[in-house]
Amino acid sequence: FAGDNSKLYRASVISQIRVAALQPTLLAIVDFGTILEGFYEMCNLSFVRGKGTHFFATVSAGSYSCDIPVHPKFEVIVVVRQKELAEQQLAFLDRFEKYLIC
């Protein structure tokens, strides 16, 4: 879609992921481009434990970063198309369990 790489679009998608992370839900992310770069700690399961059962992960957008709450039962599936697999950084792919869906 036109404008998919604009700062406003990126901010909107990041906001949607942040809101989803507050819920005990499963989020599937497809065609993510560079958006997930800011969710390094969340994708790496690197959380800070708050009071009780609250967890926080650092999210960054450019030079700005903040801790966001993450529900303990929040889950993410990242879908990478096979034709785009070679373009992904190995360090990014190493964060996840991998499955081939035919």
C-alpha cells in the first residue's frame, strides 16, 4: 500500500503491536519490513519483571525507546515467506522456532 514506509504508518503499526502486547492474545505478523527491529527485546524474550506478574520489554523507534508492558500470555508468530528468507538476518531468525508451512 502507498505510504507503508512512512513514519506515520510505522508509528501506527508499532502502536497496534504495543496494544496487542497488553492482551493474552496471539499476534501473527506478516510483511513486517523493518518494523520488528524496534521489538528486539520482546522477540528475544528479554523481559524485565515488574510487580506481581507484570513484564516489560524495551521497544525502540529510531533514537527513542521505552519500556512497554507485555502480558505474560501474549504470543507472537512472525511469518517470513520462503522467497524472502535469504534477505533476513540470521541473528533475527535465531530468535524463533522455525517451521516450514507448505
